[in-house]
Amino acid sequence: MTHLTKNFARPEKAEEVVTFGSLDPSIQQLLTAAFQVRQRAYVPYSGFKVGAAFRAKVGGQIFTGCNVENAAFTPGSCAERTALAKAVSEGVTEFSVGAVLAYEPDVFTTPCGVCRQFIREFADEDIPIYVAQAIDARITAEEEPLRSDDPVLCTSIFNLLPSSFRTYRK
Ligand SMILES: [Zn+2]
């Protein structure tokens, strides 16, 4: 054994899939906020809309973000980084929980590798991340965006990015 891995990111809880209806109302609110901001996604190239929301640890304010594409591709930003950059620019750097909403028919859309590292920057402790599917037809039909039997992946930044890089020098 070595002490050299003792500060590594290790998840507090294993991933699981639950129903939307079984979640705490504050988590349902966060997922709904991510669903709503997703409608603003600027995605003229891929058409792949993503919404994200993070709740501030102090005060509980929700910061939302959508993905923003660019003709030159590289300058684009994912929804998670949009949301976190908004929060940081408002003076908030500690988060209790996050949510990500997108839609692929047969798979949950989890944060990309770059966003995992970006979230990790603000995770002194593990941050739970809830991932659900956003069904656009419900918007046009003016239905509830998320239903009680919808599946939700409950993961966390340390599940998504274990043994991750961070500098311990401040
Ligand atoms: Zn990303």
C-alpha cells in the first residue's frame, strides 16, 4: 500500500438508475431547469441539444447552461461548461449537485471528458450528477417535460472521473 493514492477521487456512492418520480423535489427541479435551458441550445451544426444545471452549495441558486456551437467547431462550449462558467463569473465555485439533459434514443448522455475535468475543478468532495433524457415532443405537445416513470441515472463526478487529475498546489 502507498499513501500516494489516498487523495484520489473515489465515488461516495455507486451509480444507479431510479425513476424521476422517486427523486427529491429539489433534484426534480434541477432536472426540469436543465430541460428548459436545453431549448436555448445553439446547435446549427449538430442539432444535438444539451442542457445542464448546477446548484450552488451555499444559497442553493441554480445555474443553467446550454451548448453553444461555432462555425470553427473548436471554440464551442458544452452545456456543463456554460453553466459552470456562468456560476463562477457570479462568484460561485462550490456546487452541491448537477444535472445534464440531452436526447439519444438508447443511451444516457453523460458529460464529455473535457466537462468531467471542468466539473472536477470545483469538486473538493464528490458532486452527484443526475442524467435524464429530454423528449422534445413533450414541449410541442405542452406536456410535462419529465414524467414520474422516466429513468434517471444517478452518478457523480467521482464516478465519471475517478483517480482524476488535480493539482494540490493553490
Ligand atoms: Zn462537454
